[in-house]
Amino acid sequence: MLVLLFAVGFAALPVFALLPSLGGFAAASAVSYAADEALHVRAPAFVRRLAALQFDRTLRFAFRTLMLLALADRLEAPDRVLIAGLAAFALHFALVMFYAAVHHAIRRRRELPAAVRNLDMSGAGIPKAPPAVLYRRFLRKLLHLDLPAHAGLLAALATGGWYTALAGYTLTAGSTLAAVVALLAQFRRARRTPGRERMIAEVNRQLAGYGPEVALYFSFAAVSQDFMYQVNMWIETLERLDRRPVIILREHASFRYLSRTWIPVVCVPKADDLAELELSGVRVVLYPGNAGKNVHMLRVAEAKHVFIGHGDSDNLASSNRVSKVYDEIWVAGRAGRDRYQRVRHAIADEAIVEVGRPQLSSIRLHADHTPGPLPVVLYAPTWEGWSDDDCHTSLIPMGVRIVERLLTEDVRVLYKPHPLTGRRSPEAAAADRAVRELLTADNERRALGQAAVEPRLERIRARLDELTGRDAGDHAQQTRQARLPDRDGTAEWHALHTEWHRLHQAARGPLRHEVVTGRLPTLYACFDEADILISDVSSVVADFVASLKPYVLTNARDLPDEEFRAAYTTAGGAHLLDRACTRLPEILRSVREPRHDPMAPRRRALKEYVLGPDHPTSLERFNDAVNALAARAQFAASTLER
């Protein structure tokens, strides 16, 4: 409907200008303004397509202005009014372009070689960010300053009182000029932003005072919320180590999606700047992902380099030959070691260390789970992968069928697709939409709505973002406000996190299906709520094994059970679901009647094989591995110095 209003509004402008029809033009102009603004909020993808077709916001405003002047000419407005209008609008657009140039210059000045959190950067002398009213979404605000001129000219055409038009022209040109003058004052302040050498020196002074010993290093070419889980899953573990940690990021976008932490964080986009950081005390570097920029840190000879990954699975990513570049590879349990040993002539056995999965300590065990009125099925398919050869998702061949069958089984469905679902494959995107529509329709059939707690949930989300630092302005402003870690803030963050999940679960009730896509609720909160998991070959399954609850692996190719279990370690304790989903009723019986769960003994054995023993705890094993490797690195560094 909005797109139709937008199209009709803009198409009607030249028609009413040429007729001419003052009332029709005024109405079409109002519709075009309103629809344009609404589309930016509700259909940003459509707005981006318009820009790709060279009909961007600036051109749309210019088109509306040109049509207004054409209308005035057709209505025989005095030449002086037309000339003044042309001059006022030309000045307005010229000032907008100049403003954009100054804004770009300020943004360039405020680009720092390193962005920092949780180190005291008050001595760096970073100037305050320009006010949001001048700096954020400036083009949108400036272009709308043409409203007084438009309204004044339309009123003058209606009444014949041309001073109204001149007043509107003056107000538009004057307000735009005032905005430019205000931004120029901010440009003078931005020129005081410290240069590269001064900034690096201050960061190094703070790092030397803190003395990091362990670094978590992360880079990804297209950083978004979809990828930062690879870092966020390790934050709590790092915070509980004996040795002082630091997080090193390589893309500024990482800051936006980094979870709350008191650990010092340094984001350094350029390799030359990274090489100048004071990290001489770092003895262990942890890598949650394989990325090209890892080589910039791997060249640090004084440290030992460890690939820790972001979850164990039977996929190729969990046994990649590229991992040979690291000094050690840390896996959860014996299954991870065996997986790497199958990659012949690649990884030495002594380079593999079993440390468990510290993140899983909070997952509720099956014995402690209290079932609800309906069985809760968590369907968490993986994504389609970077290529067809790496495609393990069940969503395309059988995802819709799985959900359709579940909806006939009187269960509650939690659907949590992989964050990257649909990025590469249109078929996966279509299946994802179909699943969401099925669940929405069934909720409507059951007349189940969300309870009225959304305002409270939104306030908690806003406070979580504030504590995380996401709303602190640009990277220079975040670095300017960086101070020493606030451990109390971390406690508040965890308390709010718990409260959000409690309210969210109470609001949904025990019957409503849910599509889980955002940061909250977390994957592990979904684990705790579910009675059974249906998933594909992925690290989600390996993590769910920690709960000892029943789980299902999809067998989309209908391989024989023995062949499938031989190919995938995590299938050892799984119920296997055929492509036609004929086994689903019998599988769900293991939830409704736990005594009829033939896979329970296998899951207990598999848990230790995949995730390691319960004692000592995974955190203790991980911490001991860090300490042992750091000691080896220190000894090697001391030997080199002698």
C-alpha cells in the first residue's frame, strides 16, 4: 500500500503541475512526502532499490521542487517570485551539498587508528562528537528544510499574496545556512582529534598499565550480528581466567555487536597499526575463526597461537587443514581429536588439547527440566553453507514438511534458524519464510497473542544496549568515553538478561509458537525451554548434547541408519528423521513417554565423548590449558632473549 501511495504521489505531481491543479498538486505533494518517509521506516529495501535505479532521496526532492516551479509558471506567478524561488531552491541544494562535504570531512577526521573500550582513554584528547541533530541522518533533515519554501509558494499561489512565498524562501535558505554554520563550528572542534602517533601511544600506555597476557583475536570480512556470536560465546570464559585477557578486533562493525564485558577491547583495522600495539606480555592468542587477517597476528613469535573455534561439529569447518598454522588446536572432547586425526598428514596429535566447552556449564540438564502442558520442540536448522558441497541444511529439502507435521502433533514449536539462513540460497530464504508463515497462522488459529509486556522488554533491551556501549555514538566517541572496567555494570547486565528471559517466557505463555531471530532469547535459553531438538549436522547439536535431552538429526538423503551414524559422530545418540518425516510420531513418543527413549543410554556415553568429562570442569580444563601454554611461551621467550 505504501509503495502504491508513493508511486501515485510522485506520478501525479507532473500531471497536476501541467493541468494546472493547485489543490491536486498540494495533495500529491503531501502524499509523496508522507509515503517517502514511511517507506524509509517500513520498507528500507525498496528505498535502496530506488537508489540503485538513481532515484535516490535527493533526486526525489529535486523532482518535487521542479514540479512546484512548473506549477507556479503554469499559474502565471510573477517573474520575480519564480526567479526568487529558483534562487532559493538552488541555494538550498548547494548548501546541502556543502554540508555533506563538511560532514564527510568531520567523519574522516574522527576516524581513529584504534577504537577502545574498557581502558581509560580520557588522556587521549579526543573531542566530543557533534550533536546528533547535526550529525546523524543529516541529509534527511536538511532536505526537509525545503518545506517552508514549498508551503509558502503554494499558499501564495492560492491567495495571491506573494510575500508568503518570499517568507518561505527566506526561512528555507536561512535555516539551511544556519545548519551549515553550526556544522562548521563542529569541524573546527574535529580538527583537534589526535593523530595516529599520539593515539597509538596513548593506547599503548594504557595497555602497558593493564598488562594483558591472553588475547582473543577476531576478524571477519563482512562483520555483522550474524558473525559476532563467535566472539560473544567466549567472553564469559575469558572473564573467568587466571590471566588478564584482552580482545582484539579488526573491523569497526564488530563494536556494534560485541556483548557486554569488562575486558579491554581494542579494534585496529590496519595491519600496520596492529603491529605497533604494546602486546609484548601476551603469551597466548586465541582464534575463534579462520580468517585471512589472522596472519597479521600469527606473525607474533613471542606468543603461542591457538584455534578454539566457535563450536564443535561434524562439518568440515571443525577439522580444517588450515588449522595446522596454529601451535595448538583446542577441542571439546575426544570426538574433536578423532575428527582432526582423520585429516591425514595435517595435524599432529600432540597439538590437539581437549578442554571441553566452558559455555555449556549453565545449560539445564534433562533431569532438572520441568515439562510444560505441551512438548516444546526446538527446530534449529543450520544454514545453506558457502557452497552446495557444504550444504547441510534440512530447511530446503524438508523444513516445511517438518513444521507441517509438528503442527499436527499438538506440540509447541520454537523455530531458530541459523543467522545466515537465506544469505546465499533463494530456496532457503523461501523455505524460511514458509515456516514462519505456518507458525504465525497456527498462532492466529489458536488465538494466541503476545501479552502486554513489550514496553518493559524494550526498556530492558535499551538498557542492555546502553551497558554494552552500542548507543555511545561513533567509534571516536566510544573511545573518548572509554574508562576502566566497571564490574558492577557486568552484574547489572546479567541481572537484566535474566529478567528479560523471565518476562519474555511469561508473556508468550506455554502454548504459543515462536520464531527466534534476535540476540534475545539466547540459543542456550531455547535449549533450557525445549523438550527435544530437531537440527542438522552442526555445532548446535554438539552443544545440545550437554543437556542429555532427546535430539533429532535430519537425514535428508535417507541414508541407511548405520551409514549415517558412521559418518557423523553426533548421530550416535540421535533419533534419525527421514525426509518424509514418517518417523516423527514415534520420535515424539520419547518426549511424551520418557521410558520409551531408546537413545537415552547412548546420549550419556556420547556426551563424554563429544564434550569431555564433567570433572574437572570445562572451565578448569580451559584455564589450565591457558596457564600451561602461557608458561611454555614465557619459557621460549626467555630462552630466545638469552
